Amino acid sequence: MISLPLVIMAGGKSSRMGSDKALLPFGAFSTLSEFQYDRLSPYFTTVYISAKCKDKFDFEASFIEDLAQFEESSPLIGLLSVLTHLKTPVCVLSVDTPFVTPHIFETLLCEMKPSTQAVIARSPFGSHQLCGIYTPSLVPAIQEMLQKSEHKIGSLLQKSTTTYVDFDDDAPFLNLNHPSDYEAAKARL
């Protein structure tokens, strides 16, 4: 059991997919969100789903809605909402990466040091900003960025004490951005 909560980030715009990825059917589940929640719940102390609004989901789960002061949505707003709500280090995973394993998070957790603000997975493809561990010490920097309408998590990580953990294989990090990615992922089940 991983000692930190996991937050599944499911508030994206899904513009490249053409429909809300979080609500796509996946495996035996009516939504990708429910698939991820069910698959990962046995491995973490608590699992939450982060979204702009929980009303779009039709299954029982613990939800963290984006802070009401923000009309727009972005992963950085979601992250601020999560860290403000939980006030503890959290594992974060994008809803559209259905093959990331609990072992990946165990590996990331082993790299956490008291001074570390974020630990991020990296594979030959590149860094995976929504597969990592984030700490509440990032809240002031996130607030400052959002006041300037800066929404890039990569910029936050550059300004922070971030550790990158390298993995040899891209396959677990398959990201469902396009309909072809979605079809390929369904074929892997």
C-alpha cells in the first residue's frame, strides 16, 4: 500500500480527442475515470478524482473540484485545488494514462527527500508531468504563476526543487490524446 493519496486528474479539455477523455468507455467500465479509480484504489491509502465539476461523473468516488475562484481550467489550477484541499504530498496521475502501474509510484516515492517539491516520471519519450508526486510547498509558486495567467506545469517544475526519475520503457506512459491512441489502448486491454 502506497502511503500517499493518489489524485486522478480528470478535468482536461480533451480538445485533441474531440470528446471528454475522462468519460470515454474503457474496459468493462462506462468511463475511463471509473476504470482508473477502480484499478488503482487497492494500492493507495485514498484515491480522489480531480475535475472542474464532479457532476459529470455517475459513479461513487471521492472528488476534488477546482477552486471556485477560477473560471478557466488547467492542470495547474487542478493541482492548486488538490494541494490546497489535501495539504499533504500527493501522487498525481492523468486520467488518460491507463497503463501506469503502482510500481512506478513506489519508485517515485523512493526518490522523495525532505527538500524535494516534486518527483516526476521520465521515459525516453520525455517527462510525464502528470505522473508524479507534488508537495504543498508548491502552493505559493502556483498562486504566483496563476496571478500572471501562467498555466504551464513545466514552468513550475523549472522553478522548483524537482527530481526526475528515469524509466526505460515508454509503454506504461501511453497517453490517450487522439482517437487513434484510444483505439490502441483498448486493443492492449
